[in-house]
Amino acid sequence: MKAIYDYNLTELTEAFLSLNEKKFRAMQVFDWLYVKFAKDFNEMTNLNKDLQAKLQESFVIDFLKVKKKQVSKDGTTKYLFELMDGHLIETVLMRMEYGNSVCVTSQVGCNMGCSFCASGLLKKQRNLTSGEMVAQIMHVQFDLLEERERVSHVVVMGTGEPFDNYEEVTKFIQTINEPKGLAIGARHITVSTCGLCDKIEAYGDLGLQANLAISLHAPNDEIRNQLMPINKKYPMDTLRQSIKRYSEKTNRRITFEYILLKDVNDSLVCARQLAHYVKGLNAYVNLIPYNSVDEHGYQSASKETIEAFYNELARLKVRATIRREHGADIDGACGQLRAKFQR
């Protein structure tokens, strides 16, 4: 059976035509899935019984199994899901001042090899389909319905490198952005990449208004080479050129994500080098306290060091924020819960 979330509205319409059904029936089903949040075809009361039976035979709706669920005292909820083939993935609900944000996983495991990251503890097994990403959103939405709330923001920042799964990730964005469905605004959707320059350029050509975040985490090539192997293929100057072209094409502001690691990239000299790198770009810096991963040995910079780093950026006229920590009392780092569960 096929996962119905794998179909965007155009593809679902084509699938219904192949089943000798009218186009409007696909729109009815799409509405049941993403507006009325049906979990079963039998709930779709404006479909006849024959069509309901045909859909039951051809498609599956809710295929994720919750293996574990952790709820932080700050309201952050981490889900460990099992896919139909038995692979495990993580999804996180973060309750923000501006709404409910879901952090989505795009791959089973990750091959980018960033030395500080829990996602890479287990190597990439496969890419997720767009439907498996949509299903993460829907499962969180099912829970939020009990509180009469909605998923308002989506970040593709979970396990995996989204642009290493480019086609499925961009299809996922188009599905959740569909006005006749979930209608999550493009400017409420953010994709984070460690710096695959060819895909950054392609993403700029798509015309999507979704946000782009760059996992930078270093102010120079020497440190970034140590932290992020991708930098050896796409050094920081090359990355900056791609970012600049992306901004010129889209007129969209970039977010630079910068995890502050104690005695690695948290000095004032690093802050000055980072300010120099960002200068002239339509961008701001998101400073991130580190969720420690036992296997890697890095530690988060102290609150005082983070404040000093932020103040130095401000002095140098760089727009920056300090991300509020989420889920520090649970397995907060991406991939941490999955790795622990599988061990």
C-alpha cells in the first residue's frame, strides 16, 4: 500500500483519475486529510462506500508508530517514530511565543559527519519521502488538536542534511504550503543546510518564499574544517558567494546558525571574524547554546561567554539573537534519543 501523504494535490488528482474517479473526489480527500484531519477513509462521509473501500485497499494514512515520547518541563515534546520499514526517526514540537514549531527529520541517519552533532552518530540509511516528512507534521497536529491548536511553523532541521534529499524536501515544502491544505505560510517554513552550494543555488531558482538557514558554526576555514567535513568541498568563501547569489535572486534574508562550543569557536576573536564574514550580506546570526552529546566531548560555552560573544557582534553592527534552549532536560540534541534507543 502507498502512503497517501506522498501525494501532493496534483499527484493525488492524477491518482484518482487512474482509479476512474472524478477530479473533485481528490480535492475532497485532500480536504479531509489536511483541513479536517481525518485519520481513516471511513471518516470521509461525503465519499461513497465503494470509493472508501477502494482507498482502503490502495492507500494508508497514519503509518507512524510512536516508540517513545519525551515531554520537557518547558513544553518541548520529542517524538521517536518508527517508519513502515522499521527505521526510527525523531521529530520535535517546540512551543514558541509566536506559535507551535515542528522540527522535521529529512533522512534516516546523516552522512555529513559534523563532529559535534548527534545526528551523525548513526550513518545515513536512506532518504525520507516527502510523505514521511508530512506524516511527522500530521502526527504532531493530531496531538495539538486536543488543545485546539495548530502547527504554525516548520523547520527542516532534524536528523539529516535536507539538501542531500533535495527533491523530496522541496516537494514536502510545496505540500504543506498548499493553500487548499495545511496552508503553512512559506515564510513560516525554514530549511537548514550545512552548505551544499549547488543545492543552495538551485533552491534560489525555485521561487519558493521559504526561509534558508546555514549551519555555519565557525568563523574561519580552519575551525570549520575541524567541525564540518563539508567545508573541505565547499569552503567558506565559496559558500558565501552562493549565499550572496541566493539573496540577490530571492531578496530573502539568511539565518546563520552558530553553535557556541567552549574553547573552540567562542572567543571574541571568533566573533570579530564572524562579523567580517557576515558583513554586506542580508543576514543575521542565531547563536545557539550547545546540547552536549556524550560521544563527542564538546561542551557548551558558558552563559557569560555567550553574552560577551553576542555583545561583540552587536558592537560590530551584526544582527544576532541567542536561541532559547529547548528540551535541555530531555534528549534535546537531534538524533540523541534515536541513538540512545538503538543502543
